[in-house]
Amino acid sequence: MPYKIDLSTEVVADYQRLQPWAQRSLEAALLVASDDPHRLPAVPQQSEHARILSFADGRGLCMVEIDDDAKRLAVRLIEPPR
């Protein structure tokens, strides 16, 4: 069962500022990640539940916090694609 994707108000605002192609790329990357987020690269010196998600051909980055109990992914945009 896929994890639920939880976008904060801040992420929604950031998402709306992205170009349409970058929005589609982020959506696709999040859907893939929701199936098995533990496959994403770990974030050095962060919580063991923190993962990094790239999108837009590696030009955009998000931090994903995995909540295994709730089967939820909290997403934060780190670097929008340029």
C-alpha cells in the first residue's frame, strides 16, 4: 500500500510557483516514492527517516520525512528546478 503524500501549505505554495513541466515531474517522482520511500537516498546528518527526492532531471530537490506508523510522507521543497 502506498504511503500518503502530505504537502504542507508552504510546499503547495512552492508547487504552484513551479513551471508546469516541473509540477508534472514532482508529481511523478512523489508517486514513485510513495510506493517504497526507503529506497530514496538518506540525508546525511539528519533523522534516519529523512530522505532526498530529486525531480526535474535532478534540477529540483525535496526532503521527504517518512512516518512508517501513519504510512505518510511529509514533503519539503529544498531546491526548485531552474
